[in-house]
Amino acid sequence: MAAARLQSVPTPDRRLLVLTEGQFAVHDAKTAIGLIRYGREPVVAVLDSTKAGRNVDEFLPGHDVPFVASLEEALALPEPPDALVIGIAPTGGRLPDAWRSTIRDALAARLDVLSGLHQFLGDDPEFSAAAAASGARIVDYRRPPERMETAVGRPHGANKRVILTVATDCALGKMSAALELAAAARSAGHSACMVPTGQTGMMIEGWGVAVDRLVSDFLNGTVEWLVEQGETRADWVIVEGQGSLDHPAYSAVTLGLIHGATPHAMVMVHKPGLLEHDFEHRPDASYPIADLPDFIALHERVAALVRPSKVVAVALNTSLIADDRDARRQIEATAAETGLPCDDPVRFDAEFLWSDIEAAVEALPWV
Amino acid sequence: MAAARLQSVPTPDRRLLVLTEGQFAVHDAKTAIGLIRYGREPVVAVLDSTKAGRNVDEFLPGHDVPFVASLEEALALPEPPDALVIGIAPTGGRLPDAWRSTIRDALAARLDVLSGLHQFLGDDPEFSAAAAASGARIVDYRRPPERMETAVGRPHGANKRVILTVATDCALGKMSAALELAAAARSAGHSACMVPTGQTGMMIEGWGVAVDRLVSDFLNGTVEWLVEQGETRADWVIVEGQGSLDHPAYSAVTLGLIHGATPHAMVMVHKPGLLEHDFEHRPDASYPIADLPDFIALHERVAALVRPSKVVAVALNTSLIADDRDARRQIEATAAETGLPCDDPVRFDAEFLWSDIEAAVEALPWV
């Protein structure tokens, strides 16, 4: 077997400055939002001059993080940052040219630079020279493990339970649902972990693989191996999903996760009110969000091509519904429509959904 | 858009020596068999000491190619080879250690070395030094284009027809069926091309992309772009499929082809008599070949998640059936079972199946 290494976050007590210049919005700045919501390392500021003087709290209530206009302003904070994080996850994963000077300056100021872009910053001669000169580090979270193995059909450990989050679109909250459910499982006294499969999840959890960067022939196989790592960490293994089975651009990654993880059960993430896929390339064409009951049945059919699995719950992202009571009504409607336990584990407590999921998984004939 | 380049075979009138040492068999030596059957460049010998003195004709009637025991023997032929081709496509795509000295010697003798392995021979310091010293070239067909683009939902050209071969397993004959159908279409007077998506098809046709080597995030997008190249070459674009939708290791690649190519129609390739998937890792577990009518319906359902498509014919690989009349009976039985035109376009004339496919595609509501 070829040598293989999981990425890991080297410094546990690092203070982060998150760069989103001109692109801070709950949807576009997925990495920034994820780190602010779930990260273990404190975010001391968001660098975005278009919002300077304001606070993240306006967008994400309960998260008191100032926006700053410049790197200098961040470095002058009472608790200055140790690292600069690229806070966006653009389609195609390339660095905006305008950000180069900020990265160069951060490296010169000896801040580590953490990136989840496809374009590896550590391979950029200018950045690597700047890092070498100051002693700062560049961490490219999407760099894949050096592993060239196809799937081998590994059975799960006898006492292990594997759950994968799937969804009706990308960028709906599969990572958040997985994080909330793993936390709820731990609160309930279980050994549970979230298996990060994307750059933001990796930054939060400190391990994992950005599976969309893998060579396609090794996608199923590396996911299989990643789940095996999860099983060494906990009994309940909640795998972060990616994309959606019907997304024109990312469906292959989604299927690699389903057939590579061979989950005992899946949790479907869905965002009521969203009508069209996140696919800006074809405003003239329609890429509608799937009908939930049909789409759930299709996931079970497609998963069973390799190993049986069942969608045991729906995790709703009710962020488009302002009122809590309206959100509750939508949750009840979706539960009735699908015949499955349903809740919004980010907006409300995840404990209830977790306890339904736990019972449903233990009752599966193949568990 | 990032720069991107299709691989191309540089020398049109090259004579090939195909290396299969100890592994020549119709199944394992897919690349060797494909080049002998369909290649435009002559194969002057197969280097396999375990079969020295014998002839490929024993295994593939009608193909008079001698086996030789050594590189020296090949170089002493009346028409010596100009290039050495790695003739196997092993799982994981790594070079057998025992073959290193043969490759070194071939490069020293100024033979080009052509490889479809995942392990790039051009990146091996010893091989690249040997090539530089003699002036020989190393071509790694699996090296991906320098392109980082996700799918954009491109519509097909108005007069273009895109057909994808899919299958009930890997290594069943999706490439052969695509080559035969493209040739039959040309014989019928159409402008038609086969779009190579694997290393053997690329060696045969002189262009293409080995899609299983692509970064997963760019798989659908690069397939979409590759089909666009096909549309500049011909009106009927027959895309070579890879893997199978239910293969534990390769399903992601298959779905990337379906959603990236968005074919108007699909041709299902199936091998009667084959009961289990090509998946040697789990001899204890069962990975049965799918039921054909169900599997066809599932392909149409999954393709339609992005764009409508129909399986318009079944291309049978009847190689497990010795007698031609028995093969004909199986073809009739499969046609009755599926309600679709059916034939073995490799064993028998492909013209009949092509004409049924052509009529069925032109009748599709979305064409």
C-alpha cells in the first residue's frame, strides 16, 4: 500500500483572521461561516473592507466577530491573529488575483496561510518564497493524500454505525448537519465523530480529506479508507456529504461518497423554499430541486447497487423561513410528506433528531 | 479559462511492441487486445516470454502477431518496433517492478514508451534520464489536461447527436462497441467519431482524455468539454463509457460520464453468462451483475436528473458463448427481455445495430 497521510491542523490554539474581501455573505463565504459557527480556534476578525466597522453578529446572531478593513488593522488587535484563512470556496477553487498582495503581506508578517482552494498556494513560487523567508507555513487543505488505491469492499467494523449526509443541492448544510448530529450523539453519551470530506470540515475537525480533489479512479477507494479512519476514532461515524446526486457539476463526487462510504443509513438535507440548483452557469435553463420522496427512494436504490442503505431522517435547513413557528410547521409538513423523522438540527436542538436517527439505525436489518 | 490540451499520439506510422510479460490474456491485457484489434498502428509483436514462439492468432483469430521472449528478439525482427506500449491496465494502475529493466532497455534502444498507467513513467527520474540520453519519448496517456473547470451545462450543437456506451460491469466492451458503432455510422455515410475516455481508446484514436485520472470536482466538467471537442469532429458523437453505475470502485467515474456527457441516448453493453462483477477484492462477498431491464430503467432515471436520455439498444458481448447460433439465440432473448434492438457488434456486423440506433435516436423527443 502506498504511503498515505491525512491532513491535520498543526496548531490547536491558533487565532484566525478570515479573508472574504468583498464576498462575505452567508452563501458565498461557506468556509468563513463554517469556521465562525463551528471552529475550535477563535476567529478574531474577518478581513473585508466592504464591511469594515460592522460585526458578523449582524449576519449570524450570537457571533461577535469584528470586520476589519486591512491586515494592518487585524495585526493591531489586542489579540492579533496567528493565521490567515482563505474564507471563500468559489466554483473551480481559484484564488482571486486581488488577494495575492494580502496573502504575501500576511506571510511576511509571519501569519500561517490556510487555504482550501484547488489552486495550491504552497506551489506558488512567490508565496512559498515569502513563507520560507518569514518562517510562516502554508497549509493547502485540498492537497490529496498520496494514495492510489481503488475500493476493496471493506466491511464496516462489527460495532460501527456509518451515516452519510446527502442533500437536494450543494451548499445546503450537509456539513453543519453532520457536525450537529455528531455533537448530539456525544451529548447522548455515544462515541461519535464527524468525518470531514471538505476543506471547511477539515479546518474545523483537524483531519479528513477534501474528496472533490481526489483522482476519480481513487474516489470511492479513498472514501472507503477515510471511513475506516473514522471507525478508529468512534463507534458512530457521521460522514460529511458533498454535492448532490442530481447536481450537473458535482454528482460524481456525491456517488463516490455513497458507494465509497457504504453507509448503513443516510440523512437527507433539504432547504424548503429553494427551487433551483446552485448552478449559475445556465440562468436560461431550469435545474429544479428534486421532489423529496422520489429523491429519497432513488438514493436508497442507488446506494443498494453496492450495499443496502436507508434514508432514516430529513434534516431541514429552514434558513429561508423567518419565523420559528413557520419553520416548525414546515418541519411537520416534511415529516408527513416523507414519513420520516424531520427537524432543523442547526436552528433547533439536534438531540431530538439524533435520538430518532439512533433508533432507526439500530432497527435496520443490515446493522 | 485555464489552458487545456488533449493528449495526442505524435507519430502516425509507428510500429508497436506491446509488453504484457506473464499477463497476456483477453481479459487482463485490455490495452494489448484493444490495440491489436482496433489500433491504426501495426503491432509487430507482443513481448511475453511465457508465450514465446506462439502467436496471438491462437487467442484472437485473424490477428497474426508473434509473441517474442525478449526486447532483443523484437529488435531483430525484419520490421523492428519504434515504440514499446505497456499492454496491461491493472487495478490501481501501477507498473510491475519486474518490468522496469525492459522499459529502461527500450528507452536506451531509442524506442518511445507509451503508457496508460496511473503511475506516470515520465515522472520517474530513471526513465526520464534514459529517454533524455537516447532521444526517445515517454507518453503518459493518463496525464490529465491542465484544466480546472466544473460543468457549465453546455447545450449540444443543434445537429449533433451524442451517444454514450454504459454497461453492467467494467471491462465488458464499452470501447469496442463505441468503436464498432462509430465505424458502422461512417460506413452508412454519416459523419461520426468515437470519443476516447480511456488510455486504450486514446492510443487507438490519437486523442481524448483518460477521465478516471481527472480531479473528481472537474470530472463532469471535463467530460462536458471533451464531448464539445467530439462535436467539432463529427455529427454523431459516440462516447466511450467507463466502469459501471453499480461498480463498488468505479461508479463515480461512470456517473461523471453520464452527467458530463448528457447523452441524447445510451447503449447498454452486457455480457451474458457473467454473473459477478469484476471485483477480485472480496471473493467472500457477492457483487452480482444487475438485472438488465431494471438497470436500463435506472440509467434513464439517473441520467434524467440532469438531462433526459434513453437506452436505445443493447450491445451484447457474447464471447462466453462458443457457437454462433447460440449467440444469435441469446441476442434474440435479450431483445425480447428488454424490448430493445440487440446485437453483438463485435462478433457480428455492427451495421444492423447501428441502423436501429440511428432511427431510435432521431425519434427521441429531445433530439
